[in-house]
Amino acid sequence: MTTSPYRVALGDAFEGLHPRLKAYFDAIPEGGHGFGRGVFDAVGTPRRWLWPALWLLARAHVVFPVWEHGVPFTVSNLPDTTAAGAPSVRAVRVFRFVAGRRAMVDEIAVDGHTIVDTLGRPARVTARFDAAVVDGGLVLTSTAVAFLVGRARIPLPRPIAPRVVLSERYDDDVDAQRVSITLDLPVVGRLYEYAGTFRYGIEQGERTA
């Protein structure tokens, strides 16, 4: 793999990322993987009436019906390519909740200058994102969300589609990467979120845990 979906999507703007974020979002060398470990300050939603819907997506390793603080987690990134030959990254985030470990899985690819994230095992949700570099950090803002049912792709109309915003920046004061994701729905408000810090590096070989 000679490039990454983020470098393709951002183009020249990629050079505006903080040096430590360049290492995170750039291509992973062949035979290696990225691995990070940290703590999320908060994960999930306190709005328990949403939990039944989240439980369905939890079975596919997308989101989880929880509201917990101080959640240890790891992230593993593996380089890959799509069926069309475009660069992609397979990511696994393991959350260590009070009730046990749960894994969120997704594949990040690129379509032109758009980031495409497909979530779940099996795949259940796909989202398209505009990518921008802001003050040395990366901000992804969703432009479309669709559910995947078998081979069918069911797009959500924009007025009822959740707005997903991912922010990644490097905090030099604590020498760690800060990440936050929010999902908001028009009128309803915040559906889901997580935010925290972690340290990350490139390792050789395959990680088994």
C-alpha cells in the first residue's frame, strides 16, 4: 500500500496536519499495523430510551447501549484495499466496558475526495464524509448515511439522517492524540458520542489481541 484514504481525500491539505497526526493518517507500511491505547472520558448516551435501537447495532459491532465514563480502549489499524483497488484501512476499536469487552469494527476507504466509512461485521451502516484540516487537526463531517441490508443500500433522507462529526487532534501538552465523535439527529439532538485520548504507533507483524 503506497498511500492512505486520508491522504487521497485531503490532497495537498494533508501536509497541514500535525506531524503526529500525519503518522496516524498516512499509509501503514506493508507488514505492519497501527496500534493505540487510551481512555475514553465518556462513551454512549444517557438517553436510555435510545438503547433498544443501539442494541440492534451493537450486535453488528457498530455502537453500544451504554453510558460509561473512564472506558479503557485500544485501536488497531490494518492497511487494505477495496474490491475496486482503492486504499482502505480496517480498524478495530476494543472498548473495555464494565460488562466486558466489545469491539467496534469499520473500514475506511475513499471515493474521490470523500471519505467512506463502512461499519459493522457484517456491514450494516455506511457514511460519507467531507474531510478538512483545521488548526492541524482532522475534522470529518458526514454528508450522507445509509443502512445496508443484505445487498441493498438504503440511504437516509438528509432531513432525518444523523449528522456525524469526527475530530482528531494532537495535544502536545499531554503528548497524546485526542479524538471525539458525535452523532446528532435533527430535532432529537445528541444520539451517541465518545471522546478521549490515546497514544499510537506503528508496529510490525500482526496483532492477535
